[in-house]
Amino acid sequence: MFENLSTKLDSIFKKLRSHGKLTEQNIQEALKEVRIALLEADVNFKVVKDFIQQVEGRAVGQEVMASLTPAQQLIKIVKEEMTSLMGGEEQKIHLSGSPPVPIMLVGLHGCGKTTTAAKLARYFQEKKKQPYLVPADVCRPAAIEQLQKLGEELKVDFYRPEPSQTPLDICLKAKDIALKGGYDLMLIDTAGRLHIDEALMLELREIKTQIKPKEVLLVADAMTGQDAVNIAKNFNERLGIDGVILTKMDGDARGGAALSIKSVIQKPIKFIGVGEKLDALEAFHSDRMVSRILGMGDVLTLIEKAEAAFDEEKAKELEKKIRKDTFTLEDFRDQIQQVRKMGSLESILGMIPGLPKKMKGIGGLDFDEKELARVEAIINSMTPKERTHYQIINGSRRLRIARGSGTNVQDVNRLLKQYAQARKMMKQFTKMGEKGFGKGRAPFFS
């Protein structure tokens, strides 16, 4: 996400920091490079022009020139203006009103509407809301079946249309059922087309008029760049939308759509899709996103992901095991599984402030996503006794475990060595806790 832009901005700001004092020429040169970086990231030309003017207006003057840390002050201005560019404060979905509150998803064919409807259902489940899925796309073959399958996977109720029903009939009937069923909201997955045409708009306007959705959200593919911005503009002018959900953000190294869309259509980005799994949907926070782009991390999102992924009771149990030095390979595997729930290692590392963009090869660390899967496979190939008493794993057992996990003996040896080191380190932390933090309290566990 934003990898190309982030790398270029990092290089520009490093150069700025090398100057003790900044002159007007230094600033002009840096902003010229920022302008090129934004244009190469496929940001709308007018948006770039306005953004550079805003930054320049603040930077070439007392705010930066008289500062004790001029480079840092300029970066702060860039951060503030970029946050404003992307929408400022978080724009939440409005769910006020009598339930079931209708949320209508619109967009072109292939943008990911159906999957996004299911992701939203899961998101609201986590917020203790009861969603109802409405498949109103009768054009795309298997669209209804796809949404129903996703609903079953999430254990979310959904409407089952009859073959003769029109999209409007489906929505009206579903609204009655959702009302009687006591659901909090209904998520309507509408049809798309390969391009915007009058038939599509007529169908969507009809649903909007009759159902009166609290929110009309455009689902757009971030990887299409300025095409996504133009589609958003068209939908907003012809239908009227309340916000945007950008899908496939995890595959968008440039980020032009995310940086342009709010300025062009004056409607906020409300969510971003960051993967294929149903939990890969994040509420959009422009300040957090800008922090990631500028290499400042995103601790708040990291904490939220950790809270969602880690079970509190399991964490307390783990703390007891660490104190008693009974941390087993099964516990080791459980921790890996919980970390993987938070997303890819690359995305997690990107949220930690101060870490270099590329961790590979730094201090001997190589964060390979496949390594975690390998470790899980090795532990799963062990017997329950081997997982709890790793000392019994001799040469013949190591060979059997390697064959069973599709790895080699060196991989098994490496894992056992890492596990032994982890146990040793945890033991040291516990001792430190007893000495420096009061008896029975480790420094990193509460």
C-alpha cells in the first residue's frame, strides 16, 4: 500500500534533514520532488497543484524558516495537508434512525461489491450489530449464490430471492422481513455493469427512492487509479453517494485514487479493503494512513488489530505459563496463529514507527510470510508429547517431523533453537519483573 510513494517521500525528507537550515530554494526543490512523486503515484493533477500550493504557502515563511527544526516542521506541514487532502477526521457510517437501517452498495462490475457486503456484515457483527444481507444483483450469474455462501460462512442471515423478482421487489420484500426479524441494518448488494449506463442508473435510482438508504456507498477498485476517481465522480453526479469504499488497497503500490477522491468529489472514503479474507476491511482514518505513507507507523490501528486478534483469557493463561516456565510449542504455535490473524507481517511491520521500509537482511532478520506457515506445519507434525516436552525430540523424531511437515531437518533444528531461545528470554523478563516491578509482575504482561 503506497509503497512507491512512501519510498520516494522518505528519500526526499532524508535529503531535507541533512540540511541544518532550510532556505527558500531548499524548500522549492523538495516540493518539486514531492510534486513529481505525487504525479507518479497517479494523483489527480489539479489535486497535486492545490496541495503543493497549500504546503508552499505555509512552508515559505516564519512557520518553517524560523523553526529550530525546519525539516521536521516542513514534514509536519506535509502530514497535516495530506491528512486534510484525504478527508481529515474519520467519517463514520451513519446508522441513526429506525432499524433496519438500509446501506446500499453501488459500483461497476468487478469492483468487489459482493465480497465487500460480506466484509461489512462481519465488521458490524464485531460491533454487536445484527446485519441482514440482501442480494439485489440479478444480472451477474451466481452473484446471489456468492453472497448467500458468504452469509452462511459468517452465520449472517440473508434474503433468498425468487427467480421472477426484480431488484426493487427484492429490496422491498427484504426490508419487510428485516423489520419483522428485528435486524439492525440491511446491506444491499446491487448490480454493476462494465460501464455506467442509463439502465443501471435507472435501476439504482429506483431502489434509492423507494428504500431510502441511510448511506449509498460506492465500491471502487483502488488499483484502477484515476479511473476509480472518474467513476466516483460519475456516480456522485448521476445518483448521489455518501462515501466510498476502496477495495484492493493492499495491492495498490501507488495510491492515486485514495489521495485524489475526497478532493475531486467532496465525499469521504469510509472503508478500505486490505485483503481477500472477510476480516480484511478497515475503517479509513486519513491521519493514520498518512502516518503510514510518511513512515511514521500506525500504532492505533496496530493496537486495534491486536485487541481483535488476541483472546484476553488466553493472554492471561499465557502469562501464567511464562511465569511458571511451562510455555510449550503448542503455545508457541497458538501465538503465531493469533499474529497471523492481524494480517500480513509486512502490513504489521509497516504500522511500527521507526522501522525501515525493507526489513530483509537487517540485523540478520528476514521476515518471510512463508516462514510462519512452515513453523506451524512443523509443530503440527509433532506428537502432543513432543510439543509439551521438546527435549525428547531426538534425531529420528526430527527426521519424522521434517517428512511429515514437508520441510527438512535443518528447518526443524532451527525452530527448536528459536523456541529454546524464546523460552530463555521470557524467563529473563520474568526475573527482571520480579526484581524491578514487584514480585509476581513481569514488565511486559499485566
